[in-house]
Amino acid sequence: MIQIQSRAERYKLSLPQSIREIPANYFADVVNCINLPEHYAIIAIVRQIKLMEFVMTLSNPKSKVHASDSAVLCAYNSKNIPDTWNIGQQVIISESDVQMGNQIIIPSALSYENVAGYFANEEAAVRAKNLNDKETLIKKILTGEAKDEKGTPIKEYPICFLSFKVVPVTAIKGTVDSKISYNDPFVEVIKDLQGVTEAAGEAAEQKDNE
């Protein structure tokens, strides 16, 4: 999680760095205000993007960014749902079906509108007091001044935000279990990792002494 604090708001905003940091029950709770017709579902599009690139798009929406999207099942109203489908699972759905879905605005702290508004409100509040103030949250992030508890600039860290779509249940072609377990024949686990690390360190030290 990355926690940021605006001088214009009375709350800190925690942004997950990956989809794994969002509890499955959050997806169900956040859409419980929506009444679905039969045979429809709500999915959340979880977009992961570097924090620096996100704040850059606030001033220039056409900025080129590297982002990845995952669709997650939030709710459904249908009797013909496989028993293996669970809320919070990633779903298999075509990009065209996502685009044709009806976007809905949900009062979620992680929605794009809320995250973008958090930065925009702070920027406006600071500028209203002093146009020359260089301590805005956006500028602190871009310059690397905003750091985590270890002193590492947070601008390179990924964050996740959400958007929500209503789609036909038939558009969902399957779900993905969160825990995947199988024996991969193309991976060999190094049992004595410490020994390997020490050997590599000794080799590097010997090379430096030559």
C-alpha cells in the first residue's frame, strides 16, 4: 500500500500497489447500492499504473503510459452461474465486451474520479493560497520528494484504481482462481539461496581485488 496525504482533505488515501492488496469482500461491498436486472453482472476494471505516470495524466490526459488492466467480478444477478464463480475473482472477458458495458460511478475511495479528485482538490487549495507554493502533492511526487517510510521515492511505485462496468453475464467467459498451484517443469527452485548469494559475493570481491 502507498499512503498519501493531501493538505486539502481530512483523510489519508491508501492506494494498493497490486490487485492482491484489495480484499475480495471490498468488491462486493462497494457495489451493494446497485440493483442489477437479471442476467447482468458488475465487474471492476482494476488498472495498475506507476504513480508518477498517473499524476502526469492529470494535467495531460494524452500522456503515454504503461498500464495493465484486470477485470474482477463484483456482483451478478443470475441463476445460471457456475459454482466455481466467486466474487473477487478475476474474470475472462473480451476487451470489446468491456468497452460496450455501461460504466457506472460508484462511491469508492479507489475509483478514478476519487483518486484524481484527491490530487486536484489539493492542487486547487494550495494555489488559491499561494500561486508560488511548490509544495503541492503532485510536485512532491514528481520531484521524488515524496518518500515511503524507508526513504524511497514513491513516484516509481505502481498504484491501482478502479472503474466499474455493467455487462451481460454471458459476456463473462470464465473466472481465474486467486491461488494457482501446479508443478512447472521449466522452473528449478534453488534450495540453498543463501549459499549461492554468498558465493556470488565472494566471486565479486575476488574480481575487485584482481
